[in-house]
Amino acid sequence: QVQLVESGGGLVQPGGSLTLSCAASGFPFGTLLVNWYRQAPGKERELIARILPNGRFTIDVDSVKGRFTFSRDNAKNTVFLRMNTAKPEDTAVYFCHTYWDLKNYWGQGTQVTVSS
């Protein structure tokens, strides 16, 4: 079965940290670019970062630069998003995404709420 499953979301205090995971199955994971997106309430889904098969990444949202890091473990078919110095504006549903065999694949999302 081809799927992406996010986990690790929850409530975090402002200034706190959280690690999200995205586990893949059914893909040739080690060859694929994986993206992290987020969608805040009332806003469009936005691309946060792209993680290359070799683990390098590019960040597309200026507000997370210096606070979010991204990594992957190809042996475990998993990519990670590490959120540091969380801010209330990081509150959103976080999704991972990949494109394979001419199709887009999305996880179900994981909710992150930054609040005291």
C-alpha cells in the first residue's frame, strides 16, 4: 500500500520544540523528493520545505528559517521536521507530500498548536 503517515503533532508552548515525522511505505523512498506543507486556519496550504533524496533541503518560507530543520532517514523511509522556537503563527496542520509514478501523494496531516 502506497501511503504517507505523519505523526508527532500536538500542543507546544511558544518557544518550545517539536519533531514531526512522515513515514512512507510502498514507495522507492530513497529516490524521491519529499515536501513539507502546512495549512493554518483560514489560509491556503503553503510549501515549507523540500527535502532531496540525499537529505539536503531548501526552505520556502522565510519565517521558519533558522527555526525549522529537516532531515530524513532513508533506511527507515522517514522524513522529519524539527520545529524550534515555536511561535503561535506556526499553528497549522502539517502535511508531507511526494510525487511518484505520475501521482501526488499526501499524508493525512498532523495538527500542531502553539499556545500557552
